[in-house]
Amino acid sequence: MDFEELYNRFFKDVYLFILAMSKNPDVAEEITQETFFKALKELKNFLNSKSHPFEKMDTLANGMILQIMRMMY
């Protein structure tokens, strides 16, 4: 799986998950973008992981949500 396939396969699910958590479409877009950017930076380790790619995206998204929410409040 390359980054394009990862993005195409999981973008909608990641975005909707983040939107449900943040309740703000602008924040959800930003966090989704940052989540995929982080996945791209860590692509080799990301794809070699034994975890399912969605589990990894979920972990990245949760971390990004917490980080941004801390900055906002």
C-alpha cells in the first residue's frame, strides 16, 4: 500500500471520526490533514507495522485531536 492508496481508502473514515470528536468541520479538516501528513512522514514505519492501517490512523488522529484540543482550551 502506498500513501495515495492509504489516503483514498481511509480519508472519509478518518475525517468523519475526527468530525464526530471535534464537532467542528474546520477543525476536523485541519486535524485530518495533519493526521495524514504525519502518516506520510512515518510512511515506512507505518506500512511495516503489524497493526491494521486504520488502527494506526485512529491512533494518529486521537493524538492530533488531543493535541489541538489542549491548545484550544
